[in-house]
Amino acid sequence: MDELPSLLEVHNVRIVGMGEELVVLAHGFGTDQSVWKHVIPHLVDDYRVILFDNMGAGTTDPEYFSFSRYSTLYGYADDLLTILDELEVQSCIFVGHSVSGMVGCLASLYRPEIFSKIITISASPRYLNDMDYFGGFEQEDLNQLFEAMQSNFKAWVSGFAPLAVGADIDSMAVQEFGRTLFNIRPDIAFSVAKTIFQSDLRSILPKVTVPCHILQSSKDLAVPVVVADYLHLTLGGPTIVEVLPTEGHLPQLSSPDIVIPVLKRHVAGNLESC
């Protein structure tokens, strides 16, 4: 009988770099750890960098994806804490892109001592508009997105990738995002998208006490800039916002020359020095 893979193998956990301090890079929907490929070389001389794939990413075994476990973001937060415990991490700087920014905030509610700071890139606690809240989407928008995913996944990927990245379909960043998105099994992609886009974590934000550095593109199809301001005002701990002169939801992939120096400054500095 074949031995079951370990948790670290299932999530394709990698540790690279030389430094004392630990930096965790967590990817968002439709990607995997390769989304950080431009960033990693600029961190490995000064930090030990932990990379992993969220369950459901195209690089993970779909047999291990539980539709019930990942019907809320708490399943991902539990995975994150289990990985950090398995690696015996006492303290880390957590960098979460998109949904993983919120996953890091959720995880910090249970184990705040593990996170010295959280850096979010393109994160949102809620994508739907509400009374006195602008998330960027109406329910009808999301219904159309879900229907398009279900009717022809490949065609949806071809249309969604350039919109999300904010670039032409021929650009390397769009090609790369399209590749990782199309690698996801369609039923899993649909389930994950629904969980993320229908999520509402606004109520947990005041309970987050870990310092948060909020990085946001000035133009992002998925997350309006006002959401970054909302996080800044609502999170319970000290926060700082920096709006980048970038376009798209994946600036670390589409505009690495802008993102890398900003990210390095926030990783290295505290809120006052940033």
C-alpha cells in the first residue's frame, strides 16, 4: 500500500533563502506559488522564504480538495496554521496576495504571536457592494461570472485573464495567469471562486491586532482602491496603506519592477519607517 504524502508535500511547500527572518508568500485565486517568481530572487539573500500552494491550485492533487472544507476561507486559514506548525515557525512576516491576505488575517485571530506583520496585496474583505460599502460587484455581476465559468471554462479563462491582469492578451503576465488558471480543474475553480467572491469578512477585521501593511493597485478590476481605505480604517491593529501606480489584480506578476522595491521596503520596515 502506497504511503500517503505528508501535508508539506500535498501543499508543495518549499523553503528558499539564507536569512534569519522568515517570510511567507501566499498566492491568490487562479495562481500557485509561481506567481511570486519575480519576487523570490529579491528576498532570498536576506530572508528564508516559505512558499506553498493553496489546496485546489492546479499544482495540487484535486483528490485532496474537499468542497465542504473549502466552502469558507477558514479551511485555508487552518491549512496555513498547520503548515506553519509543521515547520515549527515561531514568527514570520506574512505576505498574502488577494484572498490570501484575508486568510492571513483570519489565521492571525487564532495565533497572533506567529505573525510579526501581515502585508496584503490586492486584498478585499467583501467583493459585493452593500449599504455604505463599495466592494466593486453587484450580485448580478457575480452570477454572470459564475455562469460563464460553468458554461465554457476555457473561454471564460481567455476573457477573464486579461481583465484581471489589466493587460493585453499577448502579454507574458496574462499568458502566465491564464496558464495557472486553466490548470485548475473547472469544478474546483468554480467552487473556489464562489467561496471567495461571496465571502464577507468585514466583521472579523476589528479583531485583527497584528500590524497590517496594505498594498493596492491604483486600478484593479476585482478590488477598488476604496477597499484598501476600508481595511485601513477597520482593522483592529496598526495599519498603513500604499497605493501603487500599477494596473491589475496581480501587480507582482504584471509590474514587478514597481512592486518589488515597495514590497521589500514593507517587509524590512515597520509602519513608521514605511
